[in-house]
Amino acid sequence: MRTQPHQSDRAARCLSALGLLAAVTLLGACNSDSGSLAGGGNNGTPTSPSEVVVKPTAFNIANQCHALQSVASGKFVSVTTGGTYAVDQTLLSKAAPLYLKPSALGKYMLFNANQQLMQGVGNTAGTPVTSTTAYSDSIEWSVLDDERGRDGFSLTNTGTQMKLALLDSSSTLGSVEKAATGSNTLFRFVPTQGCADFPEISTNTTGDTFTGAGENQALRGFADVHNHITATTFLGGAHHGRPFHRFGVTQALDNCQTDHGPDGRLDLVENLFKVQPQATHDTVGWPTFNDWPAADSLTHEGLYYKWLERAWKAGLRIFVTNLVENETLCNLVRNTKGKPTQNCNEMDSAVSQIAFARDLESYVDAQYGGNGKGWFRIVTTPAEARKVVNEGKLAVVLGIEISHLFNCGVKLGQAQCDQAEIDRQLDRLYNLGVRQMFPIHEFDNAFGGNGIFDGLVLNGGNFLDTGAFWTTYDCPGGDNNYKDYILRQPGAVMTSVPGLGNDPLSSAVIANNPGLPVYPSAENRRQCNKRGLTELGKYAFKRLMERGIIIEVDHLELSIKGDLIDLAERQVPAYPLVSTHGAHGGITREQARRMIAAGGLVYPYQGNAQAWTQDFKLISSLKSPKYDFAVGYGADTNGLGAQAGPRGADRPPVKYPFTLFSGKDWDGVFNKSVSPVKFDQQKSGERIYDANAEGQAHYGLKADWVEEVRLEGGNEALKALYNSAEVYIQMWERTQAKRSKINP
């Protein structure tokens, strides 16, 4: 049972007589032992004390324990033994404590001490409300100020569209028509104690995260420049779970059997990439989480918002979330699951994910007490990002990572778009707030060839997507063990039988192409993509620069990376480019040096702390004296990217609890005094996570990863990491400054 600040019965009588606004001011006189009215949020969701002490609004009651008091009778609501509700208590101590869990801004689930939800029943006036454990529209209540300016709020049910009311000539709590405006439809929210905990995941932290040093001061915090929090509808239902659900964690992270089948046997995409077509897994999510999320799980949610909140408390300040889709894999899942109406168009899917991202922003606002109150803020300019980060919040940048950017696929060598379509679709995405883009992703498109990094599954996908397998050449550098390359070697050792041989991908490939390609198989003959930059690709690069888009070089074929860098260097000043998750397709040291010299950045795939520290030292050797230097990371969570594994028995372990921002390793990391934050082991439902044993099982363990970075790289590594948000924004500012005529 949750304990909230106690209000005595004497205080309750004051509240009834004086009204809540006056009573808040006079509580000290009515009750000398009242304590604070502020209550911490349920399971780690804080609510500012200053927002609770003032008059309640439809928003600042979020995640609080309250009783309902009828304005008409002055009496409090209780729960009957039959699960209905009565307006019959004169003492606050006898009232039903109701936990107010927001489902959206101004909308709530009312969770009673019996762990049941208040439910509207039917659409007939005079029907009593009741209790339920089932989730539906009937348990959601919209809270509004009285339209006539009277003291109290009305509550309207989403499912029945009926208004909560003290029924005439009785003490029954029931429903009346939505248009009713009598005082019997008005209620006060009075802080109380005794609420049951609404199911939720905790951040398991103690202490407040830091804010900025001031408007014109350099920002501190780390940047994740490659992630996929909007991948909920990714791949036609292959991905299971959501970063939020209006009805909470039990619905957001529920059993995945609906998407992955009994024992997970229909988890086609994950089994395909793991080369384990018959693999199974425990499908139960909340509350046991036996098999997922996990560091090597590719199709289960890893970015639930409370996990992201824990990372934010550890100092995450820039978060680039890429809208993502793969039409070929989506079609495979759609056909396998018998969903012929599923829309797999990559641009359509990406645009729909923008609305989802903004819904998430609104949901976090609801948890924190109102519009703009939350820590998750979508930004569209570097100036907005600076303001948000200075406030100590998370600046979220929208990017896009699809193979058919602007609908520019290629079929049998023929482009599926033209310059006019590029212009239309670029305007569409820009106007919706997208600021970071991958021109090419996993398959060839109208702009050119992708950088090969998987010679098995993705080649089969390229055939289904474009009508052709990759045509390749021996990657440069094979004789010198790729010493010229940084982060990732180019190309891959190819197989002549793309796919697994006994899965839907292989079946589709073989059915449509009985003559499979033959590639060199020797290890020192890695194959690169022979398809280079097209005229449409040159036009697209020019238009992206003219709009000030942050352009990704990852996934471009090695030669196309060189063409783009050449174009960027011809601008005056040079146009910044970015590599955000490990230089997919390969990148030479010289290419990386030129990008950094032009004011761009190279941030590695996150990996474990040992690998990241090594990458940081490698990249630091290429830094430019002209620009500030830092290294963030791209985690690629939810993007079919495996996360870092266990800590390793040979490494110093993370010792729980650990404290960030305090100790000699943190000296000079911040440009102001910062309070420490303590992190216990993260607990989700019944599962307690240990980064030493299971690595980056979900995004909340990024906090634990920061502690690993401290253990591996000490003060030098922490300074580079916590400068990465500032360096990202500086790069973005230089990009925006180039929004003008671009040299050919």
C-alpha cells in the first residue's frame, strides 16, 4: 500500500467547509500535524511539491493519491463491498483512496485500494459506476474544470460519454448525461493516503538530475544519436511492445504471443537474423520478463519510457529517434501472418510514427503534471535543443532511416521517383519536423548502392526489394588487414545462397530466382557494392544540404561516402556530415578525419564500455583543432541492432548501488555544481537487472553503462561523453547555417 501525506479528519472538515483553494492556505490552522500536501509520484514518477500545494488542476493531480468529494453534498466517495461507489462519508479517513494514473493529458484511470479501476457502465442515466480489472475505454475519465467557473471538476467517461454524478435523492455514484451541469456532477480532489500502487516500472533512482549552467553556457550531457523509439508498428507487427500505452505498463509490455505465436515460434524476423529458424522464447513480458527484453533480442521493446527516464536521469540530453521501416521484411511478415491490408510503404509508415512520437511526448507531459511539464521534448532547431537541455530535459530529434527515402526505390535498375517527387517528399518530412536523414539504408535505391555489411540475409532482401542481387567488387584494403579503416570494415564475405534455406525469405528468393549468384568466399576478399552514386542521388544530396538536413553517411556504399564528402568540402564553409552508429558499410580513417575537420561528427555504435572507450581513443586521434571534440554513441535500440552483452568476468564489476556525478573521476566534467544521483539495480515487475550479468538488456541500463565507462576510461572518457550533446548541437548549428545555395 502506498503511504501519502496524512490529512486528519479535522482537516477534511475544513476542506469541506472552505473549499480546497482556501483550505490549502489554511491547513496549518486546521491541522497542526498535517505535513506536506506534496506526494511523490507512484513508482518513481515525481510531481513537484509546488504544484500540489496550490489549487489542483486537471493536470497537477497526476500520479497522486486523492479522495473524491462531492461539491453538492460535501461528502466523500467510498467503495462498497460489491464494488460500486457511494457518496456517503463525512470523514476523509473513511473515503476511498484513489490513485490518479494519467492515460493522457487531463484523462485518468481511478485505481482503488482493491487494485480495481472505476468503470462507467452503459449509457443510461442513473446507472451506478462499478469496479473492474479489465482495460477498456470505460475505465478512462476526462477531468475538466467546471464550465461555469464553480469550484470542482467534472469527470466524463471515454467509453460511455456519460458524466460522473451523485445521483439524485441517493448516495449512489453513477452516470448522467454529458450535457448535465448541476452541482451533483462536480467533485473536488482531496489529497489522502492509502492508495494501492498502480503497476509501473521504476527508475530506481534517488536524487534529481542536473540542469544547465545558464542560457549562454556550454551544455553538459551525453548524446544518443541513433535510436528507434517509434518502432512500435515496425515490420508489419514483427516488433512487440510499446514505449508507452495509455493504460500503462501491463498493456505496453504484455505477452508477445499475439505477435510471435505460441512459445515465440512465429518470431520470423528475429529468428531470421539470428539464423535460428526454429528458435523459441518465453512470451510473457510483464511482470516476469523471463526472456525479454534482452541484449540479443531484436523484436521486443527495449525503450519503455521509464527505462528511457532512467537514462535521462543519468545525463542523456540528446536523443535522435529515427523513423524506420523495411518494406521487404514487412511484406514477409504481413504475408506470413495473413495481414493483406497491412500498409508496408516505408514513407507512410515513417510519417505515422511522427504522430506516435508526439503522442509519447504528450503522455510524458501527462505523467509530470501538464503540457510542457515532461522531460521528453521534441525539438526542430538547435536553438530549441539548447533551451530544452539547459532546462535539464531531453531534446528529441526526429530522423529517418529507410531504404526508400522519398519513395525513391529502384526496380530492375529503374528509379521509382524523379526530382519532383524528391522535392515533394522532402518538404513533407521537413514540415513534419524531421531533421536528420539516411539517403540510403539496407538495400539499393534510386540514389545508389548501400554499404554491404551482411552478406547473407540482406542480399536476399535486396533481391526481393529491387529485383536484383548485389553486384560486387573486391573491397579495397584487403591486403593490409583494413588498417586504413575506422570502426567498421567495408563489405562482407558473401554467400551464394541468401537467407537460411528453410524460411520464408529463402523460399521467396528461390521461387523467384532459381539461378543464385556466385561470390568469392575467401576471407580476404570481402565484397563491396558495385552500384555507385546516381544522378538522382547527386540531386538528393544537393537538396538535403539546401534544407539544412543533418546527413548520415552510414549505410552508403564506400565510394558514395567519398562522393558525399567531396561535395560537402566544396561548400564554403564545408557542410558537416555525421556517422552515428559505427560507419555501416565501412569508413576510412581519412574519410572520418575529413568529416570531423568539416565540423561533422563520428559517433560509434554503443557496444560495451570497453569497446566504446577504445573507439573514443581511436576517434580522438582524428579530432580537429577548429572544433570542440566529444564522442557520444548510437545504440540502435529497437532497430534490429543487438545491444552490448554482459560486463565480463575479467572486468571490474558495477557495484550496486552506484552514484553518478560524484567522486574524483567526475572532476571537471561539469561547468557548475551538480548534485549526485544514486542508482539501485533496475527492477521491472518481478525482474531485477544486473548489467554485469546481462549487459544492456533494456535502455534503462544505459545508466549502468555510464558507470562502466567510468570504470574503463575514467575522467577523460567521462568528459568526452558528457560533452557529446554540446558537440552535436554545435554540428547542427553549422548545418543550419548552410541553408542557402549549395555549390554543385
